Amino acid sequence: AARETAEATAADRRVHEVELAQLRQVTEATLSAKDRQHAEQVKRLEALHREQCAAYGVLQQQGGALSKLATDVGRTAEGLVVLREKMEQDLWKTVLKGEAAMLEKEGALNE
């Protein structure tokens, strides 16, 4: 009976280890996908910002309406800061959720 219990415990442990490995893979894939998604968003905003800066230079040479464009460029720069902060929050939120799930699985494995 003790041997059967030990074998059952070992089998349960192997199942939990496989589940933990799968959870780690899913977490890593999720983090990678989030990172790529955020990187693409940042690239698009940076390209927009460069275009606005170039337009600002042209308007400055032509003596156009610089105040409005300066405001737009400032908003874009602020948007980049906000996006970067949001990216970091989302990334950490995902990491912490993944770690919590792994800890929960590990706790179940140790029981």
C-alpha cells in the first residue's frame, strides 16, 4: 500500500512538473508576444513623431503655424512616455500572473 501511494505521488509529481513546464512555455510565449506587440506600437509612434518633427522643421523654415505643430509634437512625446509606462505595467502584470500561477502549481506539487 505504501509503495502504491509512493508511486501515485510520484506520478502526480510528474504530471505537475509537466503542467509547470507547459505553463512556463505559455507564459514565455505570452510575454514574447506582448513585447513584440508593444515594440511595434512604439515603432509606429516613433515614426509618427519623426514625421511630425520633420514637418515642424519645414514649417519653421517657412514661418508657418509653429505653435499648433509644437503642441502636437509634445503630445506625441507625452504619448510615447505614457505608452512606455503602460507597456512596462502590462509586461510586469503578465510576469506576475505567470509567476503566481507557477507558484500555485508548485505549491500543489509540494502537497
